[in-house]
Amino acid sequence: MEYSLLTVFALIALIIIAIFFAGRYYGWIGKREANINGQGSPYLKEIIERDRQIKNLNVRINKLAELNSRYLSFMFKVPSVIQRLNTTLKLQEIVLSIIELVSNVVLTDKVELFMFDASNNQLEKFYVNGKTQEEKLFYALGEGIIGAAAEHRFVILSDQFNRIYNKKQGNGNSQPQYSMAVPVIFKDRLLGVIGIGEIETPTGNESDLLKMIADMAGVALFNQIVLNDAQHKANTDALTGLNNRNYFFQMADRYVEKSLRDGTAISVFLFDIDNFKHYNDTNGHNEGDKLLVELSRLLRGASRKDSTVARYGGEEFLVMLPGISKEEAFTYAERLREMISQHAFQHREKQPLGFISISGGVACFPEDGDSINKVIQLADVCLYQAKSAGKNRVFMNKTRQLQPDNIGR
């Protein structure tokens, strides 16, 4: 029994000693590993840091590759866009080309062009897809970031604008925001401003690239303005500002084609000023010119925008009313005649009727004639009848059998 107890005590002692030395041993191992880990932490941090740097470099490389792709696309498109800019006379196509170039340089959700109107010193937004009255948007010189770029004639960034002007962007009318405004100038002449929305992943080169695009846009817009001015002068009567005979027949060809395609009418109102020779002889030719200008202003204001109003020659005027029936055109002509007879023209009391009056005729295509020339001839016959009936009246053609060839005025 004693032997058994001694054996148990001995075993217990051995277990205690084993636990003690095991504890010392594992404690030493733990310290050693801790030392090793402590010595390895700088290397581990370096590995982590290098991994982070590699990831950042990959991100930058990807961004540079994307930027390079955009710039290459831009450079490849420049020649074709320049060709379009140099060959097109349509403002809408020029604006679309400008927007296309800008969109290839910067990633943004907004590219807009504001055209400068020197007559009122305002920049009005050009709408590529048309606009409603509520959408009209304009800036005065110095107003908002768009107006500031126009006034100072250099590229303005939004942070520069906010810092310099110490106010919010826009003109206070809930206008869209712009991160950059680039003036479009040609030979010191301000033509407009390109407004750029928020730019994604800016590179810092946007100003220089957009300035280059603005220079190209300036050349194209200037050419378009000059050519349009020349075309306008070729189609406009120099004295009254109305369309001339040449333009009238250009538009007549278009409207006749549309009329035949859609089955719509084209009414024509031809009139002249009663006793105009008497007015000139009594008051002088300068006063006669003033009368023509004043009457043209009234005529333009009383006519629809889609009507073609022309000075046909001397004191004769011609109005083409597409999509308007002969009866409706007669109502328009009567209203215009009444308005002119009541207007306070200079020297009106010296006229034989005591006021300025007109006489005219109305005819319609294709109801009265199978060409605009024939319709005008029939309207001229009606004008002659109105003169013969006492002047200051309008007659409407009622029969296609009426032949104007042998009828004079």
C-alpha cells in the first residue's frame, strides 16, 4: 500500500516538474517567435506598402491608357471635323461638330454653346434639338461664369470664378452649373462661349485642349456668319429689309413641292400702295422711301413667321401664305388693308383718299393655277379690279378661267 502511495506521489512530482519545464520551454518559444515577428514587421510593412504602390500605379496606368485612347480618338477625328466645319453653312451642324470634339477631350455630361448677340450684349444658348419658350436661357456680359468668360475673354474655371467673384455660379434663374467656360473668339471678335459641365477625372490639360477647340470653332462660326450675312443681303431688299423677289421664288419652289406632297394650299396676296406716285410728287422721294419702310414694318409685324413677305418691286408687295386657304388669306388681307388705312403715316392727309391705302388681290395654288407664276398673275388681275373699283379694297380670285394676259393696269 505504501509502495503504491509512493508511486503515486512520485508520478505527481514528475508531472509537476514536466509542466514546469514545459511552461518554461513554450514560454521561451513564444518569446522567440515574438522576437522574430518583431524583427519581421518592418519587412511586412514594406511589402504592404509596395503592394499599395503597385495598385496605385496600375490605377494611374489604366487612367493614362484611357486618356491616351481619348486623345488618340480626338486627334483622329480632328481632320474630319475640321473638314465639316469648313464645308457646312448650317449653324446646327457646326455646333454639333464642336460638341463632338469637346466630348472627345473631356468626360462630362454637359457641353453647351452660347452665341453672342452684339446688339444687346447677351449670350443666348443655342439649342441643337430646338427649344420651347420656357427653355430660353441667356446671360449678359459679366453675368455668371458664362458671362464672365465672355467679358474677360479667357478660360474661367468654376473655382476661379467663385474665388474672384465670391458668388455662386449661374444667373439666379435656376440655370445649370458649369465647371468651365471657354470663350470663342475670332480676330478679337467675341462669337460665343462654350459651357462645360462637371468633368470626370480631370487631367489638368482641359483648358489648353478646349482653347484649341474654341479657336477652331471661332473660324467656323465666323465663316458661317460672314456667308450668312452675304446670303441675307442677296435675298433682302436693301431699303425695306423685306425679302426680295429672288428669295420669294426660292421659297415658292420649296412650298410648292411640300404642297404637292401633302395636299395643302398656298395662298398669295399681291398689293400695292394707292396713289404712290402722287405721294412722291407731293412730298419728295425721300418721304416716299420712309413710307415704304414704315409700311414694310407694319406688314412684317402683321404676318405669320412662316409667311414669305417680299417687296415685289417699287410700291408692290407680295405675301405667300403656305397652308392657308384662299378664304383665310382674304381675311388676312382685309385686316392688313384696314390696319394700313388707319395708321398715322406722315403726310397721309395729302393723299386723294385722305389716308394711305392699298389695293390687292388674292389667289391660291393649286386651286386657281398650276404654278405660283400663274397664281400671281391671277392675283394681279384681282389687284387691277380693286383699283378699277375705287381702290382701298381687296379682291379674291373666284374662277380659274380668268385670263390675265391681255389685261393691263
